[in-house]
Amino acid sequence: MAKETNKAIGIFDSGIGGLTVANAVSKLLPNEQLIYFGDTAHLPYGDKSKELIQSYAVRITNFLLQEQHCKAIVIACNTASAAAYEVLRDKYKGVVPVINVIDPMVEAVIADESIKRVGVIATKTTIASGVYSEKFNRRKPELQYTELATPLLASMIEEKFYNNEISHAVIENYLSDEALKDIDALVLACTHYPLIKQEISAFYNHRVKIFDSAEVVAKKLKWVLEKEHLAASAKSGTDVFYVSDFTRSFEKTTEIFYGKEIHLQQLRIWND
């Protein structure tokens, strides 16, 4: 079992936004080695078919398991979680735990009895998938649910417009929408959004509970590793960050999501 605990955690995303999840994991679980794969050659996943996203997710997971020997997989992408989680869960059941970014958020919200009306903000693709509404309606039908697509936020963050007048204005414009009126909690259903969590909380005068996917998923991973007796007692290797297509701009942008600039290694795991 000690040998298993020394293995790395595999984290993947359609790009580098999932580095917010990797950062949260590294802070909460400093003894764990991380291997990150950003599928930058195929982003955005939002305009791909469900079947194609599933094929990408399976190929990446095979790489993380067979070649990198990871002990757990984290899907750090809402689109990939919606399209491919069940496929990966069933394919690798009994092999490794697979964690997505959607279910831990839903579980955290429905466990809080003080929440009566929850709002969800996300990309157009995530909202259109209906995945959050389906899960909330099925698991806690008495919970009032509302949602809003906020397509400008991710690109705004990638261009480093956050914690300034421009981001304040965009955030205020979105959150003032009638759809989010009188909410008790807000789910940030995009891995970019943790970077504007404080701005969003400030808009609500800190009276609305904000659910941050990076933080929630890191806590869920910690619980799973402890439950499965897979938690590492000491770090066994350095963290590695792969992308399927490298540009210098991607590498510079990592500082936004990971808190510091990291070195990206290009690795093509398929031919297309």
C-alpha cells in the first residue's frame, strides 16, 4: 500500500484553467505529487461533440494511468466532467478513484440546510448542458435553482482583467441580472472563476455563500484519498505540467491560474 500512496495524482483539463484546481490541491495536500495535462491542442471543449470529448478524456486518462501510474484522476473541467465522467468512472471502476468538478459542488450545496435558493454561473456550454439543474432537481427538488451564462468572464480572466475597474463592471453587470435575485448561494461553475471569487463575494457584501470549484474539489479529493488509504505521507517527486500544444503565451498565463509561472512540457499523446 505504501507504494500506491507514493504515486502521483493525475489532473486534466481542456486547457490551463484547471490549474486553479491543481493549485488548491497542492496547497491542501502538499505531500501529493501532481501530474497535470492541459489539452490545449483541442480547446475549447465546449464546441466539440460529447463523443469526441469522451475520446479525449479516455486517451488522457489512459496516459495518466498507464504511463504516469497515477493513483487518482481529477477531471478539472466542467465540460469534460459533464461529457465524460460517467464513462471514466465506469471504465476505471475498481482501478482508481475518478473525481469530477460537478458532483462535489452539488454535494456541498445540498448538504447546507441554510441554502434555499442557489444560483449557478458558468460558460454557455455548461449552462446549456443542463447538468447542474438536473442534479439539483433530482437530488434536492425543494431547492430553488437559477442559472446564468456568463461567457465574458473566462476570457476576461485570461486577459488578466480581474480585481480592477473593468472586471468590477463586468461582474456587476452579470450579477445584477434578475435571474440571480435573492440567492443564498452562488456556484462558480468554471475553473477560471475562483480568481474572481473575492470580487463576486464583495458584490454581495459577503452575504451570499460562494462555492469555489477549486476549493471544493480539493477537499473532496482529500476525503477520497483518506477513505481509500491512498494519501501520501511525503512528496515522492516534483510536480509535472504537460500540454498537448505549447505556446509561450500559455506558459505565461499559468501564473494567473497557479499563482506562479510554471514550466509547461509539450506532449502529444495522439496523432491527429
